[in-house]
Amino acid sequence: MPIRVVKGLPAIGELSQENIFVMDSERAESQDIRPLHIVVVNLMPRKETTEIQLLRALSNTPLQTEVTFLYTASYKSSNTSQEYLKTFYRTFDEIKEEYFDGLIITGAPVEQMPFEEVEYWQELSEIMEWSKTHVCSTLYICWGAQAGIYKHFGIHKEDLPSKLFGVYEQEVQNGKPMLMRGLDELFYMPHSRHTTVSESEINAHPQLEVLARADKTGVGVARSYDNKHIFIFGHPEYDRDTLYQEYDRDRKLGLDIDIPENYFPDDDPTKTPMIRWRSASTILYTNWLNYYVYQETPYEVSELQSREYEQPYIQDWVI
């Protein structure tokens, strides 16, 4: 089934060339289908690129999904015009009385700042607090994962001695949760960050579980046992050239940036990177959407507030 977005969103054209069926809101209104309602807080500077990546990742499912993009009103983007945001995005004030099946909070290039010093932290905190009663399950990506696990569970981020930058093997720690269904015991994921979270603190927390990790990256994927919070500390949605674009940008700025690890063949930036993480990305996003959103949300999404989600475990099956 198609992804449903605001009419005219530029991502529609590029995704259509990939044979991904994206339906605008005008056409979707003619169909008598209850789509899943997903809201995305897009904190990335290159918002159009992130839109394409996330819509592609959410498209590999028979479920019709309506995506609403949010921007933070408390921060004025320097990379995306206000006209673009007002046309294709909404603010939290505009949607806070609504209910959504799922929420995605992206990464952001502010990871070395204390959370409370981030310009939009108060607004983002309010969104995360709102999600407890207005969203079935939330997927947090990279800095968004660090922000979410800090906000909800008090796990602090820590500076790394150098930037974690490249494509890394992740080892599954528990294959039973439905989020991990279909993943190999080892899978690949891009990472691009200066900070990490304490694996020992997550392991010691009674409501949290590490699902995938590596010695080089630390925790790759974690969850709360009630599946309300899914934390992905890398970027499985990245395109083939995303790490190259980051590397080329920093190099041209004269920054001390190493070649992304395990990315270019023979570590040669003139060679085209080979995608090794796309299937894992498809599995993670599809499993989240199917098992932790679609299978758990009520048909009348406004009933979320009256449902009980504090049980320590939601049943997982392994096949």
C-alpha cells in the first residue's frame, strides 16, 4: 500500500522513480481505508533528503501509512526555507490535540551540546512527554535515540574520543522480540556520531533491553520492554552516498575528518560504496510499523489515552 503525504511534497517525484507508490492527500481522501498515522519530528538539516530516506524505509509494507512531518517552531532552520516548512510541515501546537499511531524522532547535528542547551530542547521534551498518551510507539534515531533514552529513562550520553563514522556490524543480543524478526545474527548499520550512551546503564535499567550491539559502536538497538520506545543509535535509513556527503562536506570545511570506516571499497574515496545495510533497514522499519504500531494501536486512535501500557512485557514470539 502507498505512503500518503501532503500534495506537492518534492520527495514524491524521486520515490516514484524508484517504483515506490506515494499518494498525495487529495487522492487518498477518495479511499475508504483507515491508514496508520505517523508523525515525524524531522530535526535533520537536509530535511528533503531525510524525508526521502524515511518514506522509502516506511514503504516496504502492505499497510497504508499517512505521514505528517513536524518542525520545531522554537528553532529557525538555516537550511530549509520557512515557505517550504509552512507548506509541507506542521508544528506541535497544530497537532498536539491529535493522536498518532507512531512517532519518529530523527537525529540532529547537536550531539556534543548538553541536551538542555539545545535551542529546541524544551519543545522536544514537551513532544516526548505528549507521546506517552498520544502515540502508540515511538522510534528514535541516532541523537533522537540519545535524547529519548535520556528524557524517559535518565540515561546520559557520553563523549567519544573520536567520531564514530562508518558502516559497522551489529550483533543481535536477543532475536526473540518482533523488532528483530528476520534479521541475521550479524547485520550492518551506518553510524555518524561523536557521542554514545552507557551500555551498562541500559543493561541495569529494569525497563530497558539492548537488542543489538558491537564493541566498536556500543549499543546499536535498544527498546523499552513495553515497546513504546524503540532506540536505534545509527542510521539504517541512510542512502548509499550519505556518509560520503558528510565526509566531503567536512573535508571541504577543513575539519579533521577520517574516511568513513568499512564504507569505501579498499578505503578509496574514489570508489563507489556498496550498500550493505538496506535489507536490515527494511526489516527494522517494517517490523516496528507492523508489530509495535499496527498490531498494538486501536482502530480509533484517540482511544490510546485510555489504554494501559505500563505492563513490563508485551508478548514476543520467535519464528
